[in-house]
Amino acid sequence: MTTSESRARETGAPDTDGPVVRTASGAVRGLTEQGLSVFRGIPFAEPPVGAARFQAPRPPRPWDGTREAYAFGPPPPQESGILGRTDRLAAQDEGWLTVNVWTPGPDPSAARPVMVWIHGGAFRTGHAGQPGYDAQHLAREGDVVVVTFNYRLGMEGFALWDGAPANRGLLDQVAALQWVQENISAFGGDPDRVTVFGESAGAGSIASLLAMPRARGLFRRAVAQSVPGTFFSADLARDIAAALAAEAGREPTAAALAAVDPQQLVEAGAALGPQMPRHATRWGQAAPTTVPFAPVVDGDILPRTPWQALASGAAREVELLVGHNRDEYRLFLVMSGRLGKITDDLARATLRLYAPGGEAGESAYRSAFPDATPEQLYERVQTDWLFALPSLRLAEAQHTGGGRAHVCELTWPAPGSDGLLGACHALDVPLLFGTYGADPDGRFFPGGRPTPEAERLSAFMRGAWTSFARTGDPGWPEYDPRSRLVQILDAEPTVAPYPEERSRALWEGYDFPPLPLPA
């Protein structure tokens, strides 16, 4: 720890030696940490409370003097995260909408590439201050400026209320990217070379931004890791929102909910999720996910699904890198305690619910994977439906629309949990950031210690991601639907035809429409 960091963090004394940058709203003073200048908790919008609650974000109020940017802003209201509770959830400060910047140096003439991370968490959990998103390795090794930020989650950000715009969390992301355009040059970044990158719900956010007219021109490149295929239709979103409001004892309107404590709404969302599987007739494919939040294809903020928008050329000017993990659903299978407990009846019902064609889709899966056990079929179809094929389809849609895309698949298995997790969902995050000890339960890396293989793969991924941010080339060929060459991320990274060809063929022609409200 540097003298600057020690003084500011351990004694609480002002750090008058830290780097100072003047933003459009006022000056901020950061810390010097291991050769980087780091700024935390800078407002990019007004706190979304009072009259601003459930509304589009508003620009931050300017301040006088120099604001200390030493600590992350508080997380937005949320429930527990799937990998352990996020920290500081009881914070009373309502200034949730803040950005953080890691830079090799705040020199406006440096014009470094900028990488803007959008965190995941099923659109209901997560925040930019989580230890797993410490961007020091990316910034230092890649000589790039890295930005992370918070956005509204759950009922605050994604429930569809009367009297409020849809997709408020996505509008927060647009506001953060506008802040980057206006201010990042002062931190040594190039506003003309901005790359957004994210995983899971963060990748779903990026897919949405690619399709949103309001986000056009705010970034040049995009990296989407494990894109979820679960986008809601407006009818489905309204019906789920009505159930959420009922859990809180209110009508589903912004006016009725504006005076409700945010934590009460968090509790309502947390209460509804486990009930959703009992409403399969009412909510269809969305019900078993237990996740009542997703981007809403409302015809305005998000006019079309990302797959429709990209296929029509809506983002052809954006260079895209997209990928997924081989065993995405394994994480949820293990954490739910269902590993080793999947019956053939459950596999049959799940195949008929998610595979294209229903009963015919079940037969097609069984024919394509004749040696698979019921559990393997149950896991495979949910890996394909939730993340794998939506990710591949996004690259194919970009190609169809005249744009460029690169594809990768992580096949390297996590060493933790006795090897049960495989190359599961979220494993790519600690590999990319080099934050092996951030998982409090050590599911991926026991004791927070990486193996030599993990360190080599981690360095390869950071090199590829930062190269893409710098030049648009991650180091392997563009994806072409004829050859289907992709980068395989394993102990020895190789380029090969897409490995999940059987799954790809089963989903050919499926464009992941918005999840409907069943009739």
C-alpha cells in the first residue's frame, strides 16, 4: 500500500498528494495505488430518489472545491448475490449512481483505450465495488483506462410500472457512458476508443445497448460474455410487475410505489422469485428461472430484441467480441443442490419447455445426444437456452447485419468444488480480472490461489480483451458462419470450429424472441 493510500484509508487523513482531475461537474481527487491513479465513487447522475425515483437519470449537480474520490459509492438496493452477500447492502446513502476509474495516468494527451465494465447479477444484484471487479491488472497490463459503475437493479431499475420509463437500469448505463464521453479524456482515456464489456446480465445489458438508439455512438467496441436470452415482452413484464407490487402491498404504478422504502421493494422481489416456478402456466419459460427482472422489449427504450436489431444492421459499426462457457448451467445445478437428482421426468419436462419445437425439440435433443443421461440433457438444454446459443446467435446476427464479430468459448474447468463445476457460468470473471480470491466460498479457486494453468489463461484473456479494445483484433479470426472458427479458452488456447455444433444445429433459425405472456 502506498503512502497516499495508507493515509487516506487507514488514518482517514486527507490525501493532499493524490491525483486531481477536473470533471464537467467538479474536481475530484483520487489515490495512487501500485502505479495507477484510482478514483472511486464519482457521481454520474443525481441520486434517483424523491421526485427522481423511477424516472430517467438526471445529470449530477456540480460541486465546488475538490471532492474526495477515495471510496466506492454505495450499492443500489438489492438482495443477496448468488455467490455470497454483496457488501455494504445496508448503506443509507442514496447516491448509488457512481463511476470508478483506474488509469495509468490522468494525462489528457495519453488518449488510451477505455474499457467500461458492466457487472452482472441477474439484473437484481451486484455493484461495481465488488472485489472481483478490481480492474488494476487490466489497466496496468493493458495500458488502458478502466471504468466501472453502478446502475439501478430489481424493482428500482427494471420493473415495468405505469408512470415510469421502462429499462431504467439501461438508461443509467447510457448516462454512465455519456459521462465517459464527456470526462474520460481528462483521465487519460480516448472517448473515440471506448469498449463496453460485461458478463451475464452485464452482457445482456450490452446486447441491449447495441439495439438502443439512445446508446448509439457512445462506444466503438463491445465484449459480451454469456449473453442471456431472457428478454421480456411488455405484457409479461407488466404482469410480473403487478405481482411484485402486490407483494409490496401496492398498485403497480410509480406514484403508488414512490413512497415505499427501497428495501421493502427488495424484499418483495426476493419473496416473489422462489414462487415463480409455481406459475408456469401464467409466466411460461420465465417462471422456472426465479428471476423476475430482465430488459423489456417495450418498443421505445428497447425497440427490438438485440438479435433482431443486429441482424438488420443496427450496430454494424460496432466491433463485437462475444463468448460463453461450455458448462454454463452447471453452477446453478450445483448451487441448487440438484446435482445427481435429475429424473427423466424432470429432464423431459425441461426439454419440452425450452428446446425449440417443444415435444419435437425433446426428441431432437435425445437424438443429438443419444448417450446423455437425464441430468446431462437437463443441463445441456438450459445451458443452450440461457447463455450459449443466445451468445452465438448475437455474433451471427452481427455478421448478417454487415458487422464484424469474434467468438470464444471457455472450456477450462474450475479447480474448485472437487471439479464438479466444470467451465461454469461466471468462471470467466475472476480469470479476466485476475481476482481469484474474490469468491468468498472459494468455489472456483480454493483458498483464492490460482493454479499455474489459471494464471496463464488469465493473462491470455486479459491480453486478448485489451488488444481488442485497442485495435478491434483479439488475436483470432473473425467469426464466419461458414467456417465457424472460434477461440477455445483452455489450458492451451486454440482456434477451432465451434465445439457445440450439435446444439448449434438444434437451434438454427431460432431468433430468441421476447418471452411472451402465455395466453
